[in-house]
Amino acid sequence: MVRDEKKRFRKTINRFLVDTCIWVDSYENRKGYHEEPLGDFAYKLFCNIKANEDKIIITDLTIKELEMTYSIEQIKGMIKPFEKIIEKVISSKKQREEAKKIA
């Protein structure tokens, strides 16, 4: 009976694929064209994901994009507060090819 109750009340974990721009917004505390607090929005998104015990997906492509501007130490600093909820994903060859076309 206890096992069935645990299954019934098990929380669904959502996974959020976070784009490079969101990481940069948070890290640099950027503002939008009309002074929208993009950095605050990004940080609140990360905090809400963490509070809800959901997951942040970060891909190898996102990390490579970040490496074009930031050092490895800076990237680790961006990720560190959320490392317990981060899921790293390696993109497939097909996904990398598609990303190049889109870029």
C-alpha cells in the first residue's frame, strides 16, 4: 500500500533546455532594449526550476558557445549554483549539423 501511495504522489520532474542567451543574461545581469531586467528574469527562472526540483538541461553546444566568450572558470561559476539540478547532454552529429544550418 505504501509503495502505491508513493507512486501516486511522485512529482513529475520537468526538464528545461536553457539557451546560451539565458545563461549570459543571468551572468552579466543584462537589460533588454527597454531596460527589462533580463538578468533578473533569468536568475528567477533558474531559482524557480531549482525550487520545484526540476532539471536544467545544458548541452555541449551551449558550453561551446559560452567558451567563445568566457573562460572555463567563468562557465563553471555560472553553472555552480545549479549543478545539482543540471543534466548535461551531448548532442548527436545530426543535431550538430542541424544547429549549424539554423545558425
